Amino acid sequence: MDVRDFDFELPSELIAQEPSLQRGASRMLFLNRATGAVSHGTVAALPEFVGPGDVIVINNTRVFPARLLGRRVPSGGAVECLLIGRVEDDRWEALMHPGQKLKAGARVVFEGTRTLHGEVVDRRFHGRRSIRLWSEDGCPVDEVVDAIGHIPLPPYIKRDDEPADRDRYQTMFARSRGSVAAPTAGLHFTPALVSRLMEKGVSMAEITLHVGYGTFQPVRVGEVEDHRVEPERYEIDPTAAGTITSALREKRRIIAVGTTTTRALESVARGHEGQIVPGTGWADVFIYPGFRFRVVSGLLTNFHLPRSSLLMLVSAFAGRQHVLDAYRDAIADRYRFYSYGDAMLIL
């Protein structure tokens, strides 16, 4: 399957640079995946599309301020470090700039209200580094990172992060610290919306998948089948597993909030003969057209990048042509795209 089959033209002004003025006020395009029919509304209308017995599954990961700004020691040259994931207690995998100058043994310092020191341990693939971090005062590194780090906004948001992003680039469900990108479909939810959903007899289940930088990884191959996605850590507790398993057994709808939730559920099901079991592991399934969904029967998602693995996942769920036609409608109707953009409900 040719990667170019997932291309489309998007006017740059439709890439949302700021969140909507009010959480939960975004527009929502509804796509009937059986017929391809499209209708338009707002996220506030979500309760009209669900009913008693439906289970909405959300990702409760929390974004941490993984972008550190500092300087080289002793030269003083500017350094930027994006923490991607912890390798050991004091070692992290990171993207660092300027990459060519930061060889093994290079020392850096990040300062703010607290001070964090770092040493490059080694180079890794795709310009990544392994870096050892320690605090000046002996406090836990996570505590210092939370104090002086910046929210790692996606690369297509062309502005510096602002204090407000610490709240707006976080879902209302965010509890488990560990992501470098938000599960953005969850950004549309408010306590009032959740209350209305539960009044309709909908159940909510929470799982955790820590979103890695691989979510922005471009598809660099020509054939879809040759692409590989980076594994992401998930955790499903017994309560969520039980809620989802009961719904599957009774053939009730499982509506995933976001591609991250979808990947976690379908990865678990693939490894356990279609069952959702509690535990932790790595979501490593690459979902593209031809994939057989075992769990998810509905999807709430944002609009995704051309040629991206996330667009391929959505196309696998609703049909490539249906999705591209819906995207064309969204562009014509001036929907806002990507992380801070509008929503799309597929049932």
C-alpha cells in the first residue's frame, strides 16, 4: 500500500496554534463508517450519539514538562533537551540540540527556580542521546523537571509554550505522569460533559498509555507495510479490564477516545486472543487498512497529519476513502486541525 494514498492538502492556517477559548467548545464532525455520511456539530453533542451500555475508554496519562532549556558547560552555548523516556533511574533517552556538538561526556546545566545537571552518556539512533541527570540539591529529578521544564508542544505548533499550556495541554483525566504528548482527543472533555454521558447510561473506563515522541514520527518508507511504530508503555487495571470485558461479552459498544487508547486496547487484545486483561506491557501494533479490530467499535479523535501512522489507523477503522472525503469536508468547512483542533466522531 502506497504511503502517498494517505496524502492531502491542508491550508496552514487551519493548523490550530492555540486551544479553543473554552474547553469542550470545539466543533465535531460525525462520520458514519458504514455509509461515509458526514454531519457537523460540536463536542457538546456527543451524548446524543451514545446510549445505555456504551463504554467510553479514555487515556489517563499525564504530560510532563519534558522540554529543558539550558547551556553547555563550560562554553555557555545554548542547549535544548527533550526527554523522551527514562532508561534507568538517572538516565533518559533524549533529543538534544545542537546535536553535532553534544558528544559523549558533554556536560550541560538547566536552570530556573531549581538547577538540574546533565551529562551526555552516548549517542543513539536518529540523533537521540542517552543523558544522565541529577539535581543540584539532591531532590528527585522528576521534581526539578516539573519545576523548570517546559510543556513539549507538538512541532507543528509554531510558538513557545505558555503557562496556560500546562493546563490546556492536559486532559481532565490526567493522573499518571509519563507522556511527552497529550492524548488530544481527551482534551475536549469537561466534568459537565462526563456527567451528561453518565446520565445517558454510559460507562467510563480509564487506561494508561504513555504517549512517546514516536507519535510524531514521520513515515519515511514508500510502502505502508514497511513502517514500524515505536512501542509505548501501557497499564490496564482490573476495574477497567472488567468493564471492557463485560461489554465485549455482551456485544456492547466500546468507544475509544483517541488513537492512543485504540492502540493500547487492540495491542492487548492481539496478545490475549481478543481479551482485555489487566497488567502492563508495550503497545506495539501498527494499525493500517486491513487490520481487524477486536475491541473498538467507535472512535473519537482529532484530525491528523497527512501520511501519518495516526491517519492510517483512522483509515483502517472507517475506510480510507471515507476518511479522506470527510477530511475534505472538514477543510472546506474550516475545521481546526491537529492537537489543539476540533474533533471527529466515528461510529
